[in-house]
Amino acid sequence: MNVRVRLAPSPTGNLHIGTARTAVFNWLFARNQGGTFILRVEDTDVERSKSEYTDNILQGLTWLGMNWDEGPSFQSQRLEIYRQAVQTLLDNGLAYRCYTTSEELDEMREAQKA
């Protein structure tokens, strides 16, 4: 078995202790097992993701002495792959579309809060 672990930070803020902790554990596990440590940036939140946060995260991981074996890859650059996978699932009857409106979702959230 080939161990593959990943860190998938969201560049919506600076590197924080929780991400650093996860990175250390995953990196150490990969190194101990002769595996691969993958860095995948979850930058699909277009409104909040910022390149300066990505830079901060990469610099922070480097400062911690962690190197990654693959990546960084950016989720926003892989959207077509995901669209094709979703279409395959839909075509094979393994997924279904949601037709709930934004307003209906908001109502459901409010009901759940109550």
C-alpha cells in the first residue's frame, strides 16, 4: 500500500495553528511510511480566497520545514474535471440535481436554528 496524504488549506486567511498542526501530522506520517505528502489549495471560494493568503500559507509551511511531494495544485484549475465527473454520475443515475431555491434553503436554515 502506498500512503498518500494531503493538506488542503483554504486561502481565505493566514496560516493558522489548526492547519499547521494537520500539516505536521500528515507530513510526519507520510515521511514515516515512505509516502507522499500532497498540497492541494482549496481556492474555490472566489470571493474570499486571496493570493496573499496562499503565499502566507506556502511560506509558513516552508518555515516549518515541510516540503510537499506533489503540488501545490489549485482546485479552481480542476473544475472541468469535476464537471465531467458529476455529469458521469448524473448520466448513470448515481446522483441527482437539487432544485431547491436559495430562498427555500434560507428558510430551512432558519427553521433549523429555531
